[in-house]
Amino acid sequence: MAQLPAENSTLARAVRRAAEQGRLSHAIVLSGDGDLLGAARFIAASHVCEEESKPCLRCRHCRKVLEGIHPDVTVIRDTEHRELTVDAVRALRQDVYIRPNEAARKVYIIADSHQLNERDQNVLLKIVEEGPPYAAFVFCTDSPSALLETVRSRCVLLKYDAVSEDALPPEAEQLCRAFARGKVLPVTAYLVALENRRMKREELRDVLRSAWCAAAEALLLQMGKQTPDPACGETAQALARGLTARQLRQLTALLEKYSGHVLGALAVEWEELL
Ligand SMILES: [Zn+2]
């Protein structure tokens, strides 16, 4: 199974936002020190997922992408870490014009794309620019500067740094701190404050999803997990201290249910739960 980026990572949030608005680029250069292949699969799943919240990570397309068996998602890599072969690029050039098998799109993940020589980069650039509309490309590289400027300028550049970039959005942290007090008032007060900010639906979904991550982590901590997730550890510890296991379980269910929904309804159910 692929190691996916954390839901609260900058990358996962950016990809979800773009995918849900139908503006996820068909050509992405992915760099950084995180698990690029895992992150690329997350992006590929966002392209082929059929659910509204992309990637849902549950539908048949998402599951196949994560297991590495989706017929319309191809990973191109040279396991011996030498120059990617001409054959691989030639095969891609033919394959790309065969319509997708199961999904609406076809996704090519090019691992270590800095190993592509100039000629092959130009071949791929032409496909990116003139290929069929269903084709999408994720160029993974730890040095984007090794790619031709013409390639980079045609792609959206995304960075995936595994540790440093993963942090809870401040709103999610504050919301969790309010939940951790185990009382009705701090939560309703903060939800009202959030409501007044008139955040966009997807931003709100982001906050609730991140809060869900922290609550789930808190449950694990209560169950004896030793090292807290660096992204949300402190907040999760506060939740683990403030709430009982039963309350935490119900809170995670609640946050999952209300991702992107009405805050007021969440407040009411929180009150009933205590
Ligand atoms: Zn899906």
C-alpha cells in the first residue's frame, strides 16, 4: 500500500481543494522530501475518483490506485536508478492514445523524472501539450531544476515535505482545544466565531477534517500509542486528556459526519453528547 500524505498536510489540502473544484492540473511537477510516490498516488486517485470528495480513498478507483493495480494509472520508473529508458517513454507515447479502461482519465506517474534526458523530456512535453484531454501526468523529482524550463512552465509545481509542512490549521487547533475542555460553551462560542468568518465551504471542510485527524490521533494516544504524530500531537494530547474514550469516539464520528456541513448542527449534537 502507498504511504499517503497526511490529510492535514499542505499538499493533501491543496490537492483536495483543486480536485473538488474540478481544477486539478493535468500536469504536475511534484518535489520535496516526503514519500513522492505515495503523494503521486494520492493525486492520481484524485483524478480518477468518482466521488464528490476527491480522493475518497474508498471507491473502487481509489482502492485500486492505492494498491497499485489501477489499469489507468501507470508508474514509470527505473528501479536501477539510471536514466529512464527510451523504451519507457516510447511506450507511454503509444499508450496515451489508447482510451482509459475503467476511469474517465489516464494518469502517468513518472518517478525520478530528473533522470529523463533532454530529448525524452521534449517528447513528454509535446504529449503534455498536445496529448488527449483525458491524460494527466505527475512528474516526481527531488530536483525540479533538473527538468527543462519549458517542462516546468507547463506544469503546476507542488511541494511535499513530509514533516515540516504538516501542521494543523490554526482554526482546527482552536476548535480541538475548545472540544478538549469537555464543555458546551467553549465549542459553541468558537463555532459561532467561525460561522461569522464566512469561510468558504472547502476551507471549513479542511478545518473539520484536520480536527478529525487530531481527534483520531487522540484516541490512539489514549489506547497507548507512544509517539504522537508531529503534525497534531500537542492538540491530540490535549483532547486525550480532556475527554473520555467514549466522548472521543463520538467526537471523531461527529467530525467526520459534519465535514463541510452546518456548524450549528454540530454544536447541537455536541451538546447532546455530553
Ligand atoms: Zn474515490
